[in-house]
Amino acid sequence: MTLPPFEYLAPASVEELVGLLARHGTKARILAGGTDLINLMADRAVRPEYVIDLNGVPQLAGISYEPGKGLTIGAATKIEAIEKSPLIREKYFSLHQAAAQIGSPQVRAMASIGGNSCNASPCADMPPPLVTLGALVRLVGPRGRREMLLEDFILGNRRTALEADELLQSLFVPEPWPRSACRYATIGLREAQEIDIASVAVNLALKPETGEVAAVRIAMGAVAPVPMRARKAEEILLGRRPTEEVLQEAAGSCGAECSPIDDLRASAAYRRHVVRVLAARVLRETLSAIG
Amino acid sequence: MKQLIELNVNGIAYDVIVSPEDLLVDVLRQKLGLTGTKKGCGQGDCGTCTVLIDGRRALSCLTLAIACRGKKILTIEGMEADGRLHPIQQAFIDKGAIQCGFCTPGMVMAAKALLDENPDPTVEQIKRGLSGNLCRCTGYVKIVDAVQEAARQMRAAQSQEVSR
Amino acid sequence: MTASESNTFRWVGKSVPRVDAADKVRGRALYTDDIVLPGMVYAKIKPSTIAHGRIRRIDLGRALQLPGVLAAITGEECPVPFSVNNYKPTEMPLAKDKVVYYGEGVAAVAAVDEKTAERALELIEVEYEELPVLLDPREAMARDDVRIHDWAESNINYEGKQQFGDPEDELRKSHVVVENSFFSSYTHCGFLEPQSTIADYNPGTGRLTVYTCNQLPHYLQQTIARTIGMPMEKIRVIVPTVGGAFGGKTEATPACMVACLLSRKLGRPVKITYTRQEVFFQNKGRHPCLMRMKMGFDAQGHITAVDFDCLLDGGAHSSWGFVVLWFIAALTHLPYKIPVVRYRGKRVFTNKPTAGAQRCLGGVQVRICVEGLLDMGAEKLGLNPYEIRMINACETGYKTPTVIEVRHSEFKKCLESVARRSGIVDKYGKLPFGRGIGMAGGHYSTGGAFLLYPSYRPHSTANIRVDTEAGVTVYIGATGIGQGAHTVMCQMAAEVLGIDYRDVHLVCQDTMLAPMDNGTFDSRLTYGAGHAIKRAALDVRAKLFEVAAAVLGVRRDHLDCRDGEIFSMYEPKRRIPFQKAVAQYLSSVGPLFGTGEYTPPQPKGDYEGKLIGPTPAFGFTAQAVELEVDLETGKIKILGYWEAGDCGKPINPMAVEGQVEGAISMGLGAALYEEMVMDTEGRMLNPNFHDYKMPTTMDMPDLSLEIVDSYDPTSAFGNKEVGEGPVGPVIPAILNALYDAIGVRFTEVPVKPEKILQALGKIESAGQPRLYVAQAPSECARPGCAPGERG
């Protein structure tokens, strides 16, 4: 399929980009990796008059870490860069796992973390671990800058709080909790090029003296319209020693809390069940990583 | 609005007239006559359109041609040099990794990207590196063998170079 | 030629690099869509947006007014139905009066470029009157009020029965009887090259040249002639390099016909290439079958009888229709000895993309039943899966109750080999819960495939021309589809003529230049073409040897040839280079040609469907798989996979391995995750490669293969088939291993993880098996949902 016609704009700076968004707003779409947008255009699901290519704006890509503060990832940063970053592997391992999971080597080389977050597909891989890490999105537009939790940014199936004239500039991931680890797991039918049937991300910290859970966030993917926090499961874990029994209880709650659908990839019943299984496994893996 | 752009493909600068919506795979195949890059699905699922842009993997069916100005594109036609096949290409022939051949150009490009990053990959790493390229004919067995062989040949040639 | 003589072959039996590999790896091989002709324009087809309905109105007006649009047509242009076998054809170039599946073409435009053609499609207005959509063949059979094809008496496309002996009586007397219902799934061939056609009608000469990726150029030529109304001799079909076919490119696509019609209208070349979605809608993949089979055994474990009912879901059009129905019947009789068989088959129309012929056609369906029942019977008899198969395995000389005879078989060697290498006898029933091992056998026909129209003409003809201008050129209609046909044909010709296989030129897959060949299907090519080429080459050799003998001063029958030389076997110093002998022949005698042909033996006997299935030879295979089920997620991990095949003498062992590896990967996909899914309105939900899931590199287990020692004396070089048979055992081997692993006998595929968990009682069962129809139109039918789920 050929694409419907549009005008192509390639700004060289954030200011220029914002200016274009201000001018064209709802008639424009941002082009980052293209793996999503091009398909949407080919299907005629979207027909923007303007396509604004952000790949020429160097400030939008890059990974920088400030010890004690946190990690800033430019929205245009490629998934491949996130997968390969030694820093992210070391400090935010679940982000490495999520990036490694996406699509194929080609897709990882093209796709961006911003695209993955802004498309807000319920099956997207980056949002669940980002949500558990308390990630913030930093938006910029003609009215200035604002930031909010990614968790609040994603509103529904392919819906975000991004205004038509706004740009997702970067994501900020706070410094990990002390004595914590984060892990992510997914399940699909094939071992590559899969769209997840379900996924679970965990970020968990233990109290040094008692070994009780000091803090925990669990987010599930592909089993709700948004990356869904399993709040009841978190409450089950908080303040308790994470024995196998407690883990199973929390995992069970994950299954109960999510709201999966039946679709051609899997039934709701299977998703609910496998979320429980994944949650238990990811919790165990996270605990072992804390050591 | 059509534009005249310059595309650098396999080291040659081409002047092409493109509309913004033209996909790189179509421009390569139809405007530049470089039909080695294939179009198996047009949705980025099969990998037959894989090319390298500035050394990085790209699905040309999901890439706008106009976004490739100033970049160096490498397609299957650019893999051979002065009439000599690249070791990856030779290994594919020698190991019987080619049946219908439709996935082959994309596989070779993906293999090149892999070996450029990692000259000594394990079998698992090879499989992962090629996981974006579908093949319905071979079951991938001889393709993986070929990439292993190519890696061996390329490392041997490299150490010969170094020792010279 | 004996088996031991064959060990001295120079080329046959050698894993030489393929003759077309270099062009493919350089990106120089030309597939149909790569070809550009001067003056060429592009056509696109407008698909229907419903699965069943009458076309009330099509308005081409606005489309024709778009600048750059050269022509537009509807089904009225050519309301002639066609099919490969011309028996009760239903499919037309464009649907006329009604559409019968979602995505069926209803109009087409030709324009200066693809963009304009696509834009023009958007301007075509179509109004439909919707009719009830029939998706389940059982419902389609029962509904008299909804006729998918108006001319048909019912929605039953074809029915047939074959009976040899009295199965009810035999089963009554049997020591053990087992029975089960099975379902084979709705899979797609999955070739990576979308079908493409360039039709080039020359108004000056009145000749039509058609470039297209089709496995049967002869049938295509006939079909085009009949459909668009042109004499066959004015049509030339040229098949460029084919990017995979697997049976799905045996028929003319409607797009091909549309291209021909538009080209004739415009007098210039017209190209149509399907999008991936259109490839799925066009389908022509495997027939899903609802099957019921009963099998009886005597106290020693011999099969006494089989009673087999098969309901084939044909989809919307007749396609291969009755051929598949009878093929299933024929394949039931091997590779095990079954003295009494009754088969009843029905092929039914439904409002779904048409099912046609997919690699190992009919074999996959039969194997699911037979291999499952063998294990069930073995269990009751206290035998293991290897024993029951060895007891019943056919051997050389076995005559089935039909006209099918096994003139050569090493099937038992295959069974013995996989049993030994996999350790199944020691492991079966003894592995920990969740881990299991299973095996299955299989076979496939080769060399046969009777003509789809009444005629006794040769199935393969080879003409060889030898001169100093082009060396050795073999003209044969045979079509390469990636299986390695070109290479083995060169190897075979070179073997007889004693030259290098790379020095053989092939002119093939061109109906004007190459003599008629029955085509690439039913695994007939290497066997059939092999005989034709060998005879033609022997013809050339005999002529050449006469002259060489005179030049060398020896007797004709003292001569042999090898490595480009002709020499006396008794006085090796008397030798002459091949090319010199040729030059001498040309001056002394004249043009040097040879011709050879092959037709398989005509089967005797008199019963319905007898011409479909009997072939002069059969390939055999056995496979075993050891797997582990993740009892929490239901996912299957394959720990070991063993195969042993009897393909006679492999012409090119490396190519044989490649075929087996590919066949197994197709079987694995079908076993574990491949299926086309429709919603309740008949729309396909996954006409793409991200939701129609074929194995990737990371999904393939390690395979251990063996080509058993074998030589079929009825074959030109001892060779038999290998391209299709190995797909058959994959599904049942996995199903049998699953039974060993978790004690559940699955009888339908794909066995997705959730089915395993349902069987283990860990999640609620869906109740009535889903039968590849989603219960409600789902979100994923919405454009932009499925494709964008990443990046």
C-alpha cells in the first residue's frame, strides 16, 4: 500500500518543532521510528497533512544519568540504544528486558521509547516497567513545559494526555530505591516478533534489617487498556516478608485485578491465569536480584 | 509536494524526485532499479526489505525516502565489491542457505549488521540477530550455519590483515 | 542402473551449490514484481467489504475521471469462471453479481502508477445487499436457504466415496477398535513473495505474454485461454524466479486474469502485485477438515480396517476441490498396511478465503488421524508407538486394496532410525509429568499427478540441444519454485553427458520455448523430469558416441564420458574432449538433439477417484519429538527433534536436508500457532505476518536428520520425493508427545498454550471448540489496531 499524501517537515531544534506543532497541531503527526506511524498511514487509520520528523533534533535522543537524581532518556532514543546501554542494564534492568523484548532487531533499531510510550498500545513493552519505576514524562509545547507521571499520561487504549500541539521531549526515571531491583517478563506464542499476550513489571525494595518489602510497584501490560498497576497486590506485599506464600497471594491478586479481553491472540481467561504465573515469576526473579 | 533529493545508495549519489509519502523500498526498487531489496509484506513483519542506513538496520518498507537525505544506504547490491562476493554471500551459497531466495537479501543485510556489531556471535546470538527475518523455505538451519561460517571466514581474514 | 553403480555417480548424490544461488544472493534474480517493461502500467483490485452478498451497483465514473487512470473494469468484463482443473469452476477474474468471501475482487483499475490506481479504487462506489454469512461447513451443508453459489444444488461442492472391503464387518470382528474426531486447521502457505503478474498483450501480433509466479505454466496457459477467450498458442506464460509457492501458486490468481484483460484492453503491459493482505484473502492454503476415523486391530496389532469420514471446508471457491478430496482418500492407504478401507469425503463451500493445495496436500490431514489412532490402539494392545508402527509398516512390493502399489520403500529403516536416535522405546511412558516423547510416520506420492484434463500426452518432456554456440541446453517445462529443481536437473543432465553441471543451460518454465510439463506439484518434478532428462541425455549421448567412436577408432559401446571427456573404458588413452566430439558431430552429421519423455504408468482398476493418488513411487519419512510443557503457562518447549527420510537416492543431499528442515518448520507452525481467524462477519482478523504466526529463527528447535540408505530402481537416478512428505508427521508426532507428557490426547491444532491449560483444568474451557472463528467482532478488526502494536 502506498501512503496518503502529506507534507514532510524536518525541524532542526526543539523550538522549531514546537513552533510547527503550534501551527499545525491536529493536522500533524510526529515521525520518530516510523514503525507505528507508517503502518497507521498505510492502513488509512490516520491521514495527517503534515508529518514532522524529529530525528533531526539531536537534543531529543540520548541517555544521561545523574547519580542520586535519576535517568533522563530523550524521547527519540532508539529502543536498541536502551537495550544496549550498560548503565540501564546495571541500574534499571527491567527497562533493558523490555527493550530487548520489542519486535525484532530491525524494529529495535528504528523504534523510539517516545513512540512506544505515546502510541500507548495496551501491548506496548516500555510503559509497564517505566510505570513501576515512577517514570515521568516531560512535555513541551507552545504553552511551555509540564511533566507528569507516565502512569497518568497514558489514559486509555492509544490515548494519552498529550495535546495536539505538544511534544513528548523526554522521560525521567528517578534514582532506584535503595536495596531494590526491577524485572519484567512477557509471554507470547512465538519467541520473537511477538505482540505480548500479557506482561508483568515489578519494582521492589526491601528493608535492610527486616527483609520486609519497603516499597513495591507492579504493572501489568496487555491485560487492560493501560499499563495497569496491581495496587491490591502491592498492598499485599507492602511491609511483609516476601515468602513464597505471600508472593502467590500477590500474584493471585494481579490476576484478579486485571481486566483482559478475549481477542484473536488469547482469551481473557488465559491472560488472567498467565498474569498470575508471570507475576509470581517476576517477583521471585526481582527478589533474587536484590540478593 | 515532489522534491528533488539526493540519495546515497551503495556509495553512489543518485538524484531522485520523490514525494514525501514515498517509501524507501519503493524508491529503491522502482526509481533506482535496485530490485534486490524485496517487499514481502509492506508492514515490517517479514524483514525482506531490510537495508542498512548509516550502518544501522532499517525496514525500508517503513522508512520514508525523504528522511534518508544525507545518509548512507547499503542494499544487497552493495555487498559485493569489484565482482567479488562478500563472505556472507559466499557462505550462503556454500552452506545451501538459499532456496527460493526471496528472504535472502534481507537475511544477508541483517547478518551483516549482526557481524559488524559482533564478529564472534554464538548460535543463540545469530538466531536473535536474524529473528526479524522470516523464511518459509529453509527452517533457518542452513542460514544460521552460513552466518557462523561467514563469521569464521571474516575473523580469519581480519587476523590475516592484522598479522600482515 | 543399480544402487551400487549409483555410488560412482559424478554429480548425482553430491551436495553441490545451487546453480541459481549466486544470482539470488546478489539480489540479481528477477522475481515477477522486479520486472519492468516499457510502457508498463499498474493495476489494483478493489476488494469486497463483506463476506457474502449481491453486488447491487458498482459505479466506476469518478474513478475513470481521475487523471492517470487508463481503464476500469468490473466482473461484467469477463464473467467466465475458472479453476485449475476446470471442473465446476466458480471463481471469476472479478466477482459478478455476488461476492462470496471478504476481500474478493469486485472491480479493477489500471493507472500510470500504483498511487493513482489506489486512489482510483477509493473513488469506486459499490453497493451490496448482504446475505447471511456461512463460516462453518456443517452449517453450510445444513442451510438450504442460503446458497453460496447460485447454480449449485447445495453448498456441497463435491462428494465422494471409496470402499474396499466391508469395514463395519471387519471392525466388529476386530480385537481392538479405536476411534476419534480430529480437526486440521486453516493454514496458509506463507510464501514470502506476494503473487504478481505482468500481462503484456501486443495488439500488433495478437500475442499475450504473461509473466507470473505460477507453479503450473501449462495449466495457467490453458486457464487464461479458456477464461479470456484466446487461442492457447497465442499465449505465452513465462515464470520468472519464484519466491516460494508451496502449492499456493498452482492456480491462476484472479489478479492474473485481471492483468490479462486490462492489458488486452489497453494494448500495453499491465502489472498487478498483491499486498500481503490480498495474498491472505486469495488464500489457496490448506483445507481445514473435520474428520472422524475408526481403526481396528487384531490381537497381534495388525490394522484390520479403517473407516474414515472427512468433511473438507473448501472456502468460497472450487479451486482444487475434488483433487484434495480424493488425495485424502488415496493417502490413507499408506505408509501402513490397511486391508479394508472406507472413505467418505465431502467438500463444502463456506464464505471464507478459498482453500486449495498446500504442501503435503491431504497428507497432513490424514496423518493427524492415522498416527493418533495408531497410538491409541497401541495403548490398548500394550504395545509402544514404535512397535505398532513396525508391525504395520509397508514394504517394497506392498499392494494396497486400491491400485496404489509400493514399488519401493525403506519406511521401516526410517522408523528404526528415529526410534533408535530418539530413544523413544526407553523413554515413552517413563518421563516425568510434563515431559513426553512421540513419533509419527508419513509418506507422499511422487512422479505422478494425472493430467487435469483427459489426455495421454507425456507428463514431462525434455529436449536437449547441443552445439558449439551454447553448449548443452536442456529445454523442459519444469518449474523451479525454490526447491532446487534447476540444480538437480542440471546435475542429472550432466551426469549422463559427463560434463560439469554448471555447464548445463536450462530453458524452463516458458510455455513457448520449453516443451509442456505437467508442473511443479505433488512432488512429481524430480522423478518425472528426471526420467525425461535422462532419456533425452542418453539419446544425445548415443548419437555423440557414434561419432566419437569413429574419431577414436573404437566401438561405440566401449565409450563412457566424465568430466568433459569421452573415452574408451578399455583403452583410456583413447579420449576426446566433449566439445570436440560435438564440433565433429555438427560437421559430420548435422544438428545434435535429443529428446526424452515420461509418463507414469496408467493405473488399472475401476473406482471413483482412482486417478488421484497412485504414483509410480513414494517417499517415506518418520519423525520423533521430545518436548516439555510449562505446566503453568502451557507453552511447549521442544527438547529434541529427529527425522529419518527415504527419498531414494538424494540427487543433492544438502538440498534434501534444506527441504526437510523447511517442511518441519511449516509443520511446527501449524502444530503450535498458525491459523487464519475470522470474525463472525467472515472478515479475516489476521491477514498479516504479525498475527498469522510462522516460526522465526528463535522458534526452531535443533533438528537431527538422516537420509536413510535407499535407491529406487524405478526412478531415473534412484530418486524419490522429499519436498512434501516430511510436513505430514510433524503435527501428530507433537500430539502424540503431548499425550505422553500430560495424558491428554489433543485432536485439533494449533495446540496453543491456553488449550493445554484448559485440558489440565487450570483455566475454563471455551466449550465448543472455537473452530478458528472469533466469537465476536473484536477490536483487532479495526484498522490500525493490530499493525501498530509496537515501536
